[in-house]
Amino acid sequence: MTVLLNITPRADDGKLSFDEFKAYFSDGVLTAEELKELFHTIDTHNTDNVDTDELCEYFSQHLGEYENVLAALEDLNMSILKAMDKTKKDYQGSTHLEQFVTRFLLKETTNQLHSLQSSLECAMETTAEQTRQEKQGPLKPEVLSIQWSGRRSNRRLQRNSSLSPNNPLLSLVNSVQRNNPNTCSARKECRVQQDAVERQEAQKP
């Protein structure tokens, strides 16, 4: 499957030793022992190496809804490259109004991609933090729950007619864990400040 080939690591000999595997998959949450257990689970050929086929076989059993997400991202990547190629060919010969529309669409595409990235990064951080806390001891049910919010991202995506309010992607985009909101808020504040600096730099002669 192309999607799996794109997300699995590559080695010169087509195989990963445990050290290479650990360097690629270590996420600061799994311990070395847990990574070793995962490595041997994937190494179904018992060669003390994992190859692309074994990685694809393992992840294909656990993709779930992310199979659709990764496939959509692959299609999105191709669509963006195609649009960029057409923009490169047609922009100079367009009218000023047509150029304005192109710039607006580029900016809106960038904004939505940034919004998705920010929300996904928050989801990564909150799920990692949840696992860390679970390892420290049993958690109360309310601590384990994830609250979906993020109205700003919701508004941006709802302007896209291809995404209905009930689309599962909106729920993913709006994820913020209730017991650890500060990390995502700080990231958004940092992004706002960075955008402000970039605008100021752009206005300099």
C-alpha cells in the first residue's frame, strides 16, 4: 500500500535493526523495553531486523480511520502540487484581479493547513500526556476524557463546503484535552506572535 510505504522508515538495505527502529519510533513515551517488545512483535520473521513488508503488515492492521486520513493527505499533496504547477504556468499572464484571486486562494489554503497542523500537534501532545499520566497511576474517568473545542479551526473548516459540520475531520481538528489546555493555548499564542512578526517584516521596505 502506497500510504504505508510513505509513512514507514527506509533503510539502505531495506531493513531496520533495533537501534535504527528505536531511533525512528521513539516518542518519549514508550520505554526502551516497550519499544523492544514492539520491535519483536513486528519482526514476525524472527531475523532481529524489521523490513518494509513487516512494517506494512503491522501498521495495516491498526490504521483504522487513519487509512482514510492518510489516503486523503496523499491525494491532497498531489492536488496541491498540480495547482502549484498550474499557478507557475498561468500566473504571469493573468490579469491583476485574477492574480489577486490566486494569492487569496494560496493564503486561505495555507491558513487551513496551518490550522489542521496546529490542532493535530495539540492532539499528539494531549494523547502523549494522557499515556504518561496513565503510567503514573489510575486516572479518574473525567481526566481520561478528551474535550473537543477550538472554535477558530471549526469556523475555518466550515467555510469549506466539502466539509460538513458532522464530518469526523472537524472533531479531530477541534481536539483539546480538558485536563491539559495550556500546551495548546501556548502554541496558538506563539503562532499568533510569529505571524505578527512576519507581517511586520513583510511591511519593511
